[in-house]
Amino acid sequence: MGMKRSHKKMILMLVDSLILTISLLTSVYFIRGFESNLNLQRFLISVTALLVTFLVVANLTKIYSIIAHFTDDKTSFKILVTVFISYLATFLINRLLYAQVIRRLPFLGFIFASILIIGSRFIWRLIVEYRPEKNRLPNAKKTLVVGAGAGGELFLRTVQKHRSDIVVVGLIDSDPNKKGTYLVGKQVLGNRRDIPKLVKEYEITEVVIAIPSLPGDDREEIVDICNSIPVSVYNMPSIEDMILGKATSKQLKEIDTVDLLGRDEVKLEQSSLADYFSGKTVLVTGAGGSIGSEICRQVSIFKPKKLLLLGHGENSIYLIHRELVGQYKGEIEIVPIIADIQDRSLIFDLMSRYKPDVVYHAAAHKHVPLMEYNPKEAVKNNIFGTKNAAEAAKAAGVAKFVMVSTDKAVNPPNVMGATKRVAEMIVTGLNEVGKTQFAAVRFGNVLGSRGSVVPVFKEQVAKGGPVTVTDFRMTRYFMTIPEASRLVIQAGHLAKGGEIFVLDMGEPVKIFDLAKKVIKLSGYSENEIEVVESGIRPGEKLYEELLSTKERVSEQIYEKIFVGKVTTKSNEEVAEFISQLPDLNERNLKSHLISFAKQE
């Protein structure tokens, strides 16, 4: 059993006290000569002042709360400050007590003490880092670490302290200047091209990628190299899992959805939004959903006066409310509201009571195959729910109303897309000069959102496959949850009324390629997990469009944001169509919806 932390701290304090005493004594003899007599009373007063001051200041700078062998530049600076203040205090006390003082003494003592105290820490660190790994198990896995940076250092230290079943052979890094250097006692042996040679030479059984910020393309290349040898490859697990011994070669940290995009994530400039949200009340419908909750997080960054979280599911609203209150308590008034947008009178009452300045309407049924089976529910939520929210906003004098829409609203062959297109018509049709400014925001599939394909793929991979793709030819536009929410917020800021905003999401991605990428980033080869076709589901299209051929894209009004010149029907036609919907049976309802949404 190891020594208690309090005992280690006490020993360290005694060692430092001894070093300070020796440094003061050495300084005195160094200046006055080693033949001179020591004034014992004066020396004892000085050393007492020095030690008391040092220990008091050390307690304030917390240098004893840092593990000795983790001493770094920041800790060394704290030690220097502590020693300097201690010698300065000792010098001032001597000035008060004695007529004559040696001015060089505190300077020399400071130099000696700093070198010895910091040096003792680094010597201990070297002993810890370079001591033989005698406690390693005989069958410990020989591991090669990718990344000689902060992630690699964290991994090495955790393995050293908590894992006897892993022995790190060395590191690789893309920086040629690091080759031959050491990190926590382990040498950088080369770069990623050297992996096959190193695996063979050192009989390595697994490779750990310890670079959290590594781009997806680079991560893929390393996985490809390891799969071709083959050798197990995985991302650095969480430190908690490593300490508990839960991390295995196939248990990975979460795949970063940005790695799956096939392009750089769009970062929208939002510096002007702080003034835009200042003093405002913001309402988000569907606030517990993937997009709605991220909109709430992004809006909260700009500190509006009040944020209203409206949702139908109490648990999801509870979770986002707890998260935001924990982060912004006292800065933003955050109000959880359990309400259904289908309840027209309640929505009108809430808009009238809270009078929000901005409404982000993210509440919707979005699952394409499910809505094929439940068209009446899709109509009630996506059409009548949107109508209630938008009309209530206009009646309450809301300044801006931004609806979250989808690329599935373009030439929709399915119920979900058709209901969202009708919802777009309702929202843009309500726009009126001098009144509430209405806009819709269209984007593609959102990576990692509830009901999206990536969580399904990851679940299938975890079970050992197969991964199912409905059709190998199918493509989709993809974006991340933060991208989607930032677009919604930026569009609300830019909206003048009646627009449909579209984000430039690059080229569409083949779902088959996405499946292979999820498999690869999970540390498996394509031979280990099979990808199979399952057949197109009800209402699905092979290809999605962001704008129809008639909806030509006008000028780019902001980086990566375009406005679609969307054709629409008259408000009278839309109102007449909506009034007929409750009376239609399910079969007629589907055909009427799709027909109406496509006739533009």
C-alpha cells in the first residue's frame, strides 16, 4: 500500500525547509567567507522568518497540492514566487532589527533555494518516469501510441499509474522534430508510415490514437494502415474507463460526427449576435429535441434576458432545463414550459403571456417511415401545430419567427416532407410588412440527432454487424447538430420576412460510404463488419434536393447561407386545403398532401 498523501506532503515540507536552511547558511558563508564566525542568534531569527513566510505563502500558492512528479513550468513559477517573497520578507525583518544588512544575501539565497527546490522536484519526476516497469504483467499488451502531445502524455501517465496490463513500447508523431525525443520516458520512434515496421519489430499488439483533435481523414489513414497489417487500433478511451480497466481494443470513445461529414464543419461568425439577443425573450419549441436543445445552448451563449423552453416531453425539457440552469444560473431567466403545440388556446395564451421577441420553432414529427404509417399525426403536429405557433406569434406581436424545415420538403414523395412543405407555406404566407417577420430554414440530415442513421450504424457495429443500408445508391446532405442550430439562429438574425434559408452543405454523401466510415472509425476493417442492403423504406427517396429546379438560389447573403426563391401558393389556396384535411381518410390524406406539396 502506498504512502498517504498527507505523509508525502509532510516529507516534502521538511525537505523544502532543510533546503531553505542550507541555502541561507551557504549564502552567509559564501559572502562572508567560510572562516568567519556565525552569529547564531541572528541566523536563527532569519531562518525562522524564512521558513514561516515560505510555508504561509506556499499554502496560498498551493504548491503542496500538486503531486511532486507532475511539476511543470506553472508549478516551477509558483515555487519561484514563493521563494522570492520568503527572502524578501526575511530581508525586511533583518532591516528592522539590525542596523547593517548584507543586500546580496537574499538574492544569493533566492538563487540557491530556487535551484535546489525545483531541482529536487524534477529529479523525483525523472525517477518516477524512468524507473523500470517491474509491476507490469507478463502478458501485458505491447502498445504503440499515436501522438506525442498532451493526449499522449495523459495516456502514458494514466497507464503508468493505473494499468499493469499495458506496456507502452513507444510513440509515433507526424512532427519530424520529435523523432528520437522522449515523453514520460517513452521514445518517439517515427511517424505513421513507420507503423508496419514498428509493429513487426516490437511485436506490438495494439495501436492507440491519443490525439483528440486529429482530423477524420488522418484518423482514417491510420486505421487503414493498422487494418492492412493487421493490428488492433482504437481511440484513447476516457481516463475513467482506463483506470477501471474497462477499455478494450474494441471499446472506443464516441465517434466525432465531424469526422463523418467529408468536409470541414461550417463555423458561422456570430459576433453581432450578442447585441441582437441583449435584453430579449426567446422561445424555443421542441426545446427538448436534438436541434431544439442545441438551439437553446447556442442562444444561451449570447445571454438573452429570458429563455423559454417549450416541449411536450417532460423528461427532455427537465434535462435541458437542468443543464442550462447549472451553467447560466443568475445570468439568464430560464423557464421550462410543458405544452403541446397542437393545443391552440394554450399556445396563444403562452405567446400572449410571455410576449417573446424571437421564436425558434423546432417542434415537429420528423421520422419519414413512421409518418407514412401515421399521416394524421404528422398533419396534426407539423401542419396544425406550426399554424398554431405561427399565428399565435403574430397575434402576440413577436418580432421574428423562424421555422426549422428540411430538404425533404422539396418535391416530397412522402407524408413528412409534404407536411413540412405545407408548414413552410403557412409560415412564409403569414409574413406582412410591419408585422412579425417569418422565415424557414432548410437543412439536410443531422448527424447524431435522435432517429438519424449514425446512432443506428454505431449500434449495429457494436453488435458485430451487419450494418444495413436501404440502398447502396442512396445519398443525403449531412450537417452536424451545432451547424444546424447555428444556421437557425443566424437566419433569424438575417431574416427580413418571407425567406427560406439554405445552408451550403457541400456535396451529398453516399449512405454506403458513411456506413463504411463508421465501421472504420470504430476500429474495424471492412472484412470484419458486413454492409448489406435492406431495401428502401416507405416514403424514402434515393436522392434529396435542397431546392427544386424552380427554386433558384439567389445571392449568397452570408458565408455559406443562401436564400431560396421559393414559389408558393396564395394564402387562400393554402387555407382552403388545410380546412379539408381533418375530413380525409388516411389513404386520401397521403395522396392529397403529396399532390398539393408538389403542385408548385
